[in-house]
Amino acid sequence: MQPYSTADVLEGQKLAETTMRETCVANRPTGIVNTDPDTGQDTPVFDPIPVKGKCRIKLVGIGSKKEDSAEHEFIFTRPVVVLPLQDPVRSGDLITITTAPNAGMPPSTIQPGTTFMLTSPERGTFVTAQRWAAEELIA
């Protein structure tokens, strides 16, 4: 079997981007908090990150568990955020979905406005896209 060539990997990267049907913006927490003098409410400050704006969200099943006496089985999933390789993101950055072509239609449960915090990158060889384990932020 022939090893993958650079051209093969570049073609894979292009193909990976064609599957990124959602659009998104990325922001990085600055650590600065603004406090509204009238309400006392703190608001964190974010810096925008220049990204291509393409993304894909995968919900990876990691198991099921029976939690209550009714024997209801809950499925636990972990979101994975898929971004182009060139996007300069890192752990702790926030990815917010701006458009989702299949929002509300099965199998997509991703809605515009959903925000994910990147936690750790998935590693591999012949990588065609960035794949980040993430946590969905619930407001």
C-alpha cells in the first residue's frame, strides 16, 4: 500500500471542508470583566478570532445509563467541533453557531446561537480538519 502523498492529504482537507455546513464565529476570553455600574452585573470581554467561518458539530455517543426507577435509559453524548486546519483556535475558545442549514430537522439538533467551549484537540495522522472535544455552554 502506498503512503498518503501531500496531494492526497490536501484533497482530504478540501473534502472535509465540504462537510462543514454550519457557519460559526470564534471568540477568545480575555480574562477581563466589565461591571455594569447600574446593575452590578459582570460581563466577560472576548476577542474575536479570525476564522474561515465554516464548521461542523458532531455528537459522539459515549454510552448509556439507566438513571431512575422507571428504568429510563439516558444516552450521553459528547460534542466534537470540526474546523478547518488553518483556523487559529486553542483550548478555551468559544465557537458560536451562526447558521445551521438543518436546524431542528433530524438528525441535526444544532441551533443557531449554540455555543461550545473547545476543551482538547483530537490527535491523529493525515489530519484533514481540526476536531475538538467541546462542552456546550448553557446560558
